[in-house]
Amino acid sequence: MEAFREALPVGTGAAPIADRLCAIGYCLHLTKGDQLAPDAHEDRLVFIAHGSAKLAAPPAADAPSGQVLAFHFGGDMISVLRQSDGDFRLFALSDCDIVIFPADRFLDIAQGDPAVLRSVLARSLQALHRSRTRMMQMGHKSAQQRIADFLVSMAERLADCTNGPCAFALPMSRRDIGDSLGLTIETVSRQLTELREAGLLETEGRSKVCLSDVAALARIAGRQSGTSTN
Amino acid sequence: MEAFREALPVGTGAAPIADRLCAIGYCLHLTKGDQLAPDAHEDRLVFIAHGSAKLAAPPAADAPSGQVLAFHFGGDMISVLRQSDGDFRLFALSDCDIVIFPADRFLDIAQGDPAVLRSVLARSLQALHRSRTRMMQMGHKSAQQRIADFLVSMAERLADCTNGPCAFALPMSRRDIGDSLGLTIETVSRQLTELREAGLLETEGRSKVCLSDVAALARIAGRQSGTSTN
DNA sequence: CGATCAATTGACTTAGCTCAAAGCATGTGG
DNA sequence: CCACATGCTTTGAGCTAAGTCAATTGATCG
């Protein structure tokens, strides 16, 4: 909960707002593999205090492993709209501490402090712009470009690195990666192998990766310039 | 400008806010083919009063026809972030009447009425969710599914139709369609031919299309249920 | 009516998917 | 602490959908 407080815009001179927001937040711990029970009645805002998760469609007959919408990590505030709009759920990739807010009440309270509301709006406009940018780029990108783009994103998110070499552990499986990029696990694996042979990355075990040049990967990914924090 | 007023949340009891917003809005007419001059210094909110436009990257060496991010039509309020974040521009597909707002000042004023701010936020959260949904689905969809999805979207946007037969004129070229879906013009053409041969649609001239069963197309597109207004 | 550019159609190539088998991690039980 | 079993990952061999190249048809506008 403290982590959530820190994510709020500072210096608004309205500390009680933060208190009231915290008051309606419901803390929860998810163990790796757990999914957040969906709620059909109300939209939610979920703050991830710690851990990593995927937002995905539940497994269906035609898609044995649900589509992955996005990955989220500690510090993220995400909106999970109620079931009517598509039935997406939050799955814990590692143990997670999260705070759940009913969206309506959260916004009612945030309305009391326009600065908070505006900061949430600014964030979501940015996120929308990035999401659209990525969506369109994805449509045109090769498997290798997608993988490179994914790795760059993860370097930014998980290791706060946009330029040199960097190492981190991927919390998600190859299947999750493939499902998020529209590729098969085989293709994901093959592309990682190619990048490894090109000397751009090394792997250790299932999850640890070591990128030797994030900027070079960004170039392969075809990123113009703008940093995109998915 | 009247069209913009109508798009605002009603009954807020704060008509002066609307006046002030209109005061900073800059009306502009774009002729088919025109592009809105980009502004490197400030983010903008653009309201499309009338006409149709595409938000796209300017043509580059490696991409002779710029990537299309999204299509927009009368009534849409879109955010065009300043150039640093990727350099996207608004191109008129047909003659357009638009209203341009500097984002900062718009939000400053909107802050005076939390209801306006909140409604803008709610819209953008919805848009973000849809965009992500579409992004991920796109990754997994075949050319035929993408075309079907596109046609259903256009039926919703251009003819306000989600279910029966419906006819309308596409304001964008095959190239634009392809660029927005990550397909080539040839593939777009071939898929339209297939759908025509399947009896799902008819074409007349370059732009007129006549869908015989929007719901059937939605099924082909693999849309679960939720209506998506891109 | 003719010129021009968009759209269609066809032939061929290729990136990524499918099916199938073999290697490795990771976790469990002896 | 080691052996084994399970399931993730890698690798290999075709196959198919979509891209590329090229030629033709058709629509729109001067």
C-alpha cells in the first residue's frame, strides 16, 4: 500500500485524498499461477505493488492458451474492465502483491483532486498512443523484429535499461511471449537462437537473458526513437 | 464548433466551461489529401467535426506509404502527441472540418469541471482497452479475419450498423487499408474478392461496398462479442 | 475520349506455422 | 544428495498463407 502512495502525484497538498483512496483499496496476494477472480459487475483499477502478471483471455476451445494482452510489473496501474467488454483476467506470473480499487469509487474520490484525475488521464492518453503505435507496428513486423521489440521493452521495464548491455530474468514462459506477439513457441525459440548466434544475446536456464546491446536490438526492432513502456 | 459542443457531457451545469473550451479551439478546414501541419512544441487534442481522416506516420524511405495508426471520422476526439513521441500526422481522406485544441490549455480548463475531465478519462481508458484488445487479436489473425474485422468496424463507424446488411462508401484506399492492417494491397484485394465470392459482400466502383451480413463477418473476424469502435 | 493511377489477377517465393522428435531444467521422492 | 519424472524448450522437416514481382483491367478526371 505504501508503494501505491508513492505512485500518486506528489505535492498536491491534498494528502487526505490519498488516504481516502487507500481506504477503498483492497490488498491481495497472488501466488504464482493464480488468477484474479473476474468481477462481472464493476470495472476495476488494479495497482501492482510487487511482482509480475499477464492480462490475458481465459483459455478457450479454439485458443488453448488464452491471448495475452499485456504484461504488467510492479508499479503499474492497470484498468480491468468488467466482463461484458471481453472477459480478460489478470494472471500472476510470479508471486504478486496487488491493490484492487473499484473504478467508480476511485474516480469519485479522485474527482476531489483534479490534479490526480488529470495525471491519470495524461497517463492513459500516453498509454493509448503507445498502444496504438505498437499495434500498427506489430502488423508490419517480422518475427525477429517482434522478438527484438519485446526484449527491448522488457529491458526497459525489468532492468530500467535502454542502451547498453543488460541482464534480467524473464518471468513469463515462451508460450506467453508467443501469445503476446502473435507467434508460436517454436518461432520464439528459433528467433532467440538466431539473436544468440548473432551475438546479441545469451541465455541461461529458462528465464535468464543477457542482452549485449539494447540499442542494437531497438534498431532491429525498427523503433524510430520514442521509448515505449508497454 | 456546434458539433463539438454537442459532444461534451450534458447537464454539468457548467456551460461557461464549454464556452471557455470553445474559445481556445481553432477551427480549420482540410481539403482531401491535406495533412495537418505537425507541431513540435505542444500536444494537441483534435476534434473532427465532419469528414474522415487517417492518423499515420509520414512516408519514409523504408516505408514508402506511412504506417496507418487509425482512421477517424466525424465526432471523434483524438489526441495528437507532439512530435518527439513518434511524429504522427493527421491526413484528410475526405474534406474535413476540425477543431484543434492545445492539450495543456484544454486540460487546464477542463480541470474546472471534474465531470468533463472524468468523461474524457473514461473514454480514453475504454479506448486503451479496445486498442490493446485489437492489438493482441491482430497478432493472431489471418488476412481474411483482419479484413472482416475492418469491414465490421467500418460498418459500425460509417453506417452505425452492427447486425444486418448495410452499405457505405470507404473513404480510404486499398493501400490505406493494407497499411492499417499490416497487409499488402494485393492481399486486401484478394480477400475482398474471396468475401465477394462467398456472397458476403458486393463492391461497386472503388469505394462503395455492400455487406450482406455484418454479423456473419463479425463471426469470421473472430469477434467474441464486444463492440469495438476503433 | 484518352491519360493516369488504383485495383485486380496471376505466377512464384518465402516467412512462419504445424507436426514430430530429442534435449534440458526444475522439482520430487527415495 | 542424487535419480528420475515431468514439462518446458530447442531443433528438424515439410506445408501453407501471405508477400513479391509483373501484367492486365478498370475507374476517375481532365
